[in-house]
Amino acid sequence: MSDRSESSVPSAEDGKGRIEQIAAAALRLFARYGYKRTSMDDIAREAGVARATLYLHFKGKDDVFRAMLAGLGGQVETRCREALATPGPFSERLAALMEAHHGTAYAAFSAGEHLGELKAVMVAIAGAELAAFETIFVRFASELFEDAAARGEIAITRSGLPLDSLIATLMRAAAGAKYGDQPSCEHYLLRLREIATVFAAAVLKDDTRGQVPP
């Protein structure tokens, strides 16, 4: 009797898994149909949960959207960490970091033509989650630049900008690469690698160009 009653109570881990399941389903729908055209009923069906279960975890679509963005941030953070752990020249590691952060996010949302709408929704209702998402790149990029500078591979001062301004400019370049005709994921990744090449060239020391760091 006691065992049955205890096992019937959802654990915190079960609740977390269900939230992640719903957030992943919402991401697919928001990318495909946009925010306005996606309903809570749509999200429940896509996630394979009852409507009551959806409302057990979320008050409404805004809450689901915020959870979706936070979940994507967790995935991106893992990929950024993996990118920095991969050895190689600074330019390649910078490109890998940009792909891990900006490329992953773009791939998640580029299934439809709703990037503009979704970015506006992020600013309107998910400012904290959006700021946290952008902070992920700032943190890992700072670590990458500072580590390469400490090893003598780059000289940040060569760029003529302090590190925070350099990274902010890098982020604006990554955002600008989405403008014009919406690029495919492959084309956007190519643009990110080109941006990384330019920024790396701005800080690489002459005597380290083409060398693989130890």
C-alpha cells in the first residue's frame, strides 16, 4: 500500500523531464508556425501530454516560451563548453564556439520564416532568458580570448578594442549575418566561420599564424 502511493507521486526529476519534453515540443512548433499561430492545445498535442498536464506546469504560452528559451540555452551552453575543450588553433576554436552558440540557435529556429517575430517575442516577454542566453556566449568567448592571450597566441590589443567591446562587436556580426535573404543553416555556418576568420586575424600575433598551440 505504502509503496504504491509513493510511486504514484511524480518526483522532481519526473517534473523536470516533463517540462523539458514540453519545451522541446514548443520549440518545434514556434520555429514552424511562429508564436502567434501556436496555441497551448497545439503544444500539448506535440508534446504528447494532456492539456491539464500542460497547465500543471505552465500558466500560459508566455511561460512555455520562456522555458523553451531557457532549455535551448542549456543545450547551447553544453555545446559551447565542448567547443572550448577541443584543441586547435585560435581561429578554429573561435569558429567552433560561434557555431556552437549562434549556429545552434539559428538551426533551432530556422525551420520557418518566423525569426523576426520570435526575436520580438523574446525581447517583449523573455528579456531575462534572452540576456542569460547571450551571456553564455560572452562568458565562453571571454574565456577563449583570455586563454589564447595568456598562452601568447593572440594579442587582444591588436584589435584596437577592449575585450568586452570586441566580443560585443563579434555578436553583432553574428546577428547581422542573418539579415537579407534568410540563409540556409549551412550558409549561415559558413558566414560564421568567415566572421571568425576575420576576427581571429585581427588579434593573432604574426609569429603564431598557422601554428597549432600546444
